[in-house]
Amino acid sequence: MYSDSDHSRLQHAPIPDPQFGFYVLGKPLAVICHGAALSTVSLGAFKTWRTQNALVRGKALSGGFEVILVGAGIFMVSSGDHQLQSA
């Protein structure tokens, strides 16, 4: 039975790089990914609530600032990935 928190990491190198690598950057990257996922889910929930509210009033929504925000997020992620690949 292990009580040390270092044994709970996946792909843990015996001597991890103290400056750069998954050992150092794993948790911050996980926080960023979870934050992006939670913001996308909350934005989708808000969009669903707005759409249902409009349908009750007999209207229909298409587009909106939510779609633009998700598109801008996807563009930023894909453009950052392209810059990393060209370097």
C-alpha cells in the first residue's frame, strides 16, 4: 500500500525533469483542460436554456454569441497547434 502522492502519477519517470515535462506540467495542463471543458458545458447549458425559452415564446434562435465564443475557442486552439507544429 502506497501513501506517497508521487506514486499516483501515470508515466512517472524514475528521475523526472524538474524544469519541463509531464511531471511538472501535468497538473497545470489538467486544470486548464478541465476549465475549458466546464466553460464549454456551462456555455452549452446556457444556450439550451435560451433556446428553450425562445421556443416557449414561439420564436427560434440561430447563432448567437455562444456559437461565436465556441468558434473563437476552437480557432485559438487550432492556430496554437499549427504554430507549435511549424516550430
